[in-house]
Amino acid sequence: MNQESSKHHIIDAVFVICLLLMFLLSSLTVIAIGASIYKKNVEQTSENYSQRISFSYVTEKVRQSDINGSIDVEKRFGENVLVLREEAGDEQYNTYIYDYDGYLMEFFARADVNNFFPQSGQKILKINSFDAEKISNHLLSITIEADDGSEDSVFIAIRSNAR
């Protein structure tokens, strides 16, 4: 009878060890799947970041400058540049938003400064390209190609009256 009871105990021990191994394998599988899903979510968030931020930045700058004809698009450096005009005291100032060398750039200067180098601006965000187009006196089209190559456009309504 001792021999029979010892065989039961070995089979019981092997069964418990097999259950633990199955639990360990299933736990590792769940962790691997979860890590894969998390990695994909982080990649998607990173891809959308530069485009969302760049559109938010440009839209907010346009909203801040939306005062009676102070928003325009000019041709500079061989491409369209968004120009936002403002008055401080007796001086007129322009903010230029454009892309240069893979970055969304902003340059702030007095209105009488006609020529400036594109690298003079401040780097805002890494992008591939930026294009602004004034569709009408009340509508602006902004197209941005993000760092990952995805391109998107947004239309911004100009609420003030144009000059």
C-alpha cells in the first residue's frame, strides 16, 4: 500500500507542476500581448502629436491675430508664408510662420524689415512641410506634412473684416 500511495503523490506533484507551468506560460503570453498593444498605442500617439500640435499652434496664432485684416499670406523664400500683423504702440510688427529645414518656424520683426533669412526664425516643431493659402478674405487653408510623412489640411475662418 505504501508503494501505491507514493505513486499518487508523484503524479499529484507532477500535475501541480504542470499547472504552474501552464499558468506561467499564459501569464507571459498575456504580458507580451499587453506590451505589444501598449507599444502600438504609443507609436500612434507619437505620430499624431506633431500634426495636432502644429495645427493647434497655427490656429491659435491666427485667432490671436484676427483683427481687421491683419492676416495675410505672402510669397517669401519661394513658398507661401503666413503673415500676422499687429500694432504695439506706434510700431507695426509682423509675425511670419513658415517651414524651413524641416521645422515649423516663427519670425517676429518690425513691419519695415522686408528681407530676412529664413534661418533667423525660431524653431517651433519638426515637420516636413507647411503651406498657407488665403482662399478668400474670410477663409485660410493650412496644409502641414508631419515628420512621419502624413499630410493633413485645416481651414480656418477669419472672423474679422479684411482691409
